[in-house]
Amino acid sequence: MKTYQVSREGYYGEFGGAFVPEILHRCVEELRNAYLNVMESDSFKQEFHSLLRDYVGRPSPLYPAKRLSDKYGCRIYLKREDLNHTGAHKINNAIGQALIARRMGKKRIIAETGAGQHGVAAATVCALMGMECVVYMGKTDVERQHANVQRMKMLGARVVPVTSGNMTLKDATNKAIRDWCCHPSDTYYIIGSTVGPHPYPDMVARLQSVISEEIRKQLLEHEGRDYPDYLIACIGGGSNAAGTIYHYLDDGRVKIVLAEAGGKGIDTPLSAATIHLGLPGVIHGSHTLVMQDEDGQILEPYSISAGLDYPGVGPMHANLARQHRATVLAVNDDEAVRAAFELTRLEGIIPALESAHALGALEKLRFRPDDLVVLTVSGRGDKDMDTYMKEMKSEKQE
């Protein structure tokens, strides 16, 4: 039977692998040899699931969005990752990786962040477990995600603004990798998405798969069946999407729809729609689709959403697109903002700008009345209020 899961060598079809500098080879190999043994141990499972339940507040609700369903002529359920502690899905992965790091004897944690949600999650678990935490964040994102920066500092993390490149997520990741190269023995790098060298994409997907595990149980309670017709999620690197689809990857009854950041449009130089615009290449230790010029130089991405402002994509998602297992839609800034206001006015839920891209996919699809749709709201919109208010103000002026 054909599978879309990772191979033993760390590949999804032609994408994946581990392409790292020699100084990091031992770190990555050590992690590759440890992660499955740790994750499959009873002690890890017990501690991970008790923290997800008692600290994060899982399971997150699967909410039947009646007014949104009426608007789009189908039955839409929202998987409410925005209701987790720290306000997004990122905490699932951060807790899991911190537990792995502790079992590997690592004392110092580094992380990269774009929208700040992964940085907050990493800082949170480091406070919980008494570990040192350094978060790298592009200077552009430090400015547009000020509230999350304050939260990280209050939690005791050191936030390092990165001033290279266009000072966003790619540049923060570069800097974090450089730090790791300098401190390979005592430092563990918590990558926030399904990117990076193997085993990170698989490890992050497994830790986030609690999302699809819950969807199966919750749909059974709500609908008497454990699978939807459609799963919809936003993708930058792709961790919330990987978690949403994990248990359904090989289930042909379920259509997968991924929404990437179109920015100002895929026909403009201001976009972060990697699957639409990217070519095979290596970025941050993984062979995947990358936005690049004909000389292989990485192009600067652009998105209104800091969490999707990345010129690569996880190898799982590159393969799903290449194999036509997933439909990938580019949702532009204005479409995402419009979808965010629509959800807010119809259901009283303010989504993160990242999640708003998934909501923006709804108007691009045609549903039947009996279609069952599950859409993951990956985070809440508190961090994006300044952007939303600016958009609201400019609309009024027009």
C-alpha cells in the first residue's frame, strides 16, 4: 500500500533527508538514534500526555461552527488549537521536545520564532522545567509581534533580535543554527515546525499528531464517523497542518487542503507561496521546495503573517503537493484578513493571521451540503490585533 509517511531514511518521496554542517552531524545523529526510543517509552508517553491534559488543557474542542457552515453550505467544525495554553498549537511540540531534550541530558534550549508563538511555547516549557532558553527572532518580527516578545521575556527567555536578511523567520533560523554549531554538546534546538534535517520533520509531526488523534475521537462523538470529507489547515513550515492530517495521510476518503501565504499575489515579488513558486533545493538541513532564483539563491519571502513568512516548506507537504495528495491554495493577505473578520463577526472567534489563511481557503472551494469539513484554527489573534486594526482603519479610509 502506498504511504505518505516518512521513510526509515527520513524522506517523504524525494524530499527530506539531513544536510548539515559536519559540526552538527553528531548532534543530529544522536537525536535520530534517540527520538523514537524516547517517544515510544511508557514514561515519556505518560508524562507528555499528562502535561497535555493538565497543563495545556487538551483535548482542544472540536467546535461545530453553525453560522460559518450556513455561509459555505456544508458542515464546518473548527479544531480550536487557539484555546491551548499559550494560544496556539506550538505548545504540543515544545513540551514534547523539551522532554526529549531533558532525557538526552541537555541543559540549554534554543529556538527560532516568527509570529512569536513557538518562542512563547519554548520559553513556557523552559520556565516549567527550569531550563535556560534563548529565542532568535527577526527584528522585523520583534517589532510586529511586540506582545509575544514581552511574554517571552517575562517567562525568563533571552530574545535575540536578528538583523540579517529581511529580518524574519528564515534569518532567525539561520542564527539559531549558528548558535547550535557553537554549542553542540549542551544545547538542544527545539525547531518549531516540520522543517530542518531528519528527524525533526517526523518528530514534530508525531508530537503534533495529537490534533488528528483527537479529531478522530471527537468526530465519532459528534457525527458517528471518525473521518471528515475535508481537512483544511494553513502551512508555512507546516506543523499545525502535519498534526491535523497525520492520522489521515493514507486515508483516500479524506481530501487535504493546505493554504499557503500568497502575500500580495503569486504573480508579484511579494509572496511566501513556496509550493506554488518554489523549486527543489536545500534549506535549513532539508531537501524540499524552496523559493530561489536561477542561481539557487534564496528569495526573500513576504507575508502579512509572521508565522508563514518562510521561503521553504516541510518535506512532508512538498511531497503531498508533488504527489497530488493535497490541494494547495495560495491565499493572499487581503483574503486572509477578510476571512479573519468574517470568522470574528460570524462566530465570535478572532483567529491568528496564520489561521486566517486556512479560513481564506473556504471561499475558493465548492462544497456539497453533506460535506463534513474540519478546519484547524492554529492560534488566536491577540498577537495580531495591531495588524487587524490597521487593516480596519485603512478600509474605513477607503
